[in-house]
Amino acid sequence: MLSEQTLRDALEETIQVLERTRRSFKSRELGQLRRRLIDLLEQLETDAGEKEED
């Protein structure tokens, strides 16, 4: 089964690649995807923080 940490690491790596290549590939869709992935990663971190408080 996929762990949350593995998912976070994959999201962070994907976001970094999209940020590094954003000037090479001027795509609105890739920019939107990058922002959605950042939002998803932030939500995962928020959810993880709430779990720790319980």
C-alpha cells in the first residue's frame, strides 16, 4: 500500500519539476496542474497535522 510519505514525496518532486520547466513549457494547463498539486500537498499536510492532534 502507498504510504502518505511516499505520496507527499512524489507530489513534491512533481511540483519541483513543473517549477523548473515552467519557462521551457509555457502551458496554462501545466501551471494549473502545478497549483492544484500544491493545494493537494498543503491539504495532505493539514490533514496530517489534524491527525497528530487527536
